[in-house]
Amino acid sequence: MARHAMLIEDEPHIAEAIRFLLTRDGWQVTALADGGAAERALRTARPDLLILDVMLPGRSGLEILSAVRADPDMAELPVMMLTAKGQGRDREAAERAGADLFMAKPFSNAEFVAAARSLVET
């Protein structure tokens, strides 16, 4: 069965690039552009990995991450946060909120796929 990643990223070019990379690697990818719908979609989709941008319309990636970690049904979900280069404060806040891994944009394709795999392989 294919691994399932949920991507919440409002920048269409980045979302499409990530979808392409992961699909090519055998993943099923569900993409959302708005943070407001994220939690309901997460409960329905039950992905193996959540990829979150920090800055999102509707609800920030940090707010979504905090809600995921506070929900007993989703608390163990691996979460990768996407941050723009140089956003040190965001990274610290995401670490405190429970992010498993960070990728600074722009990232290398191979590095991104390897990071996604590392979070779901036990």
C-alpha cells in the first residue's frame, strides 16, 4: 500500500514540486492550500506524514501542529515543517510545538524525498 502524505502549502509552485517528487517516489499525496481546513481533512485522510508550511492562510502551520500534538488520535503523526531560509524564530517555535523535521525552502529534491522517507520508515 502506498504511503500517504498530506501537504498543506499555499504556494502553488512549491506544492506542485512536492507532489511531483513524492508521487514519483510512490506516495499518494493530498494537497491543501488553506490551513483552516487542515484538521478536518487530517482526521478524514489519516495520512502517514504531514508536511506543513509555517505561513498559511486560515490557520498557521504552528497552530495546526499544536492541534495535532494535542489530539490523542494524531499525536504520533510524523510532521515535517517547511520554513523559508532564515526563519530561525519559526523553527524554534515549531520545535517547541513538536515538529519532527524541518526543511528550509528552497530544498534539494533528493534531500526532501529522503527526509519524507525517514519519517515514515520504522
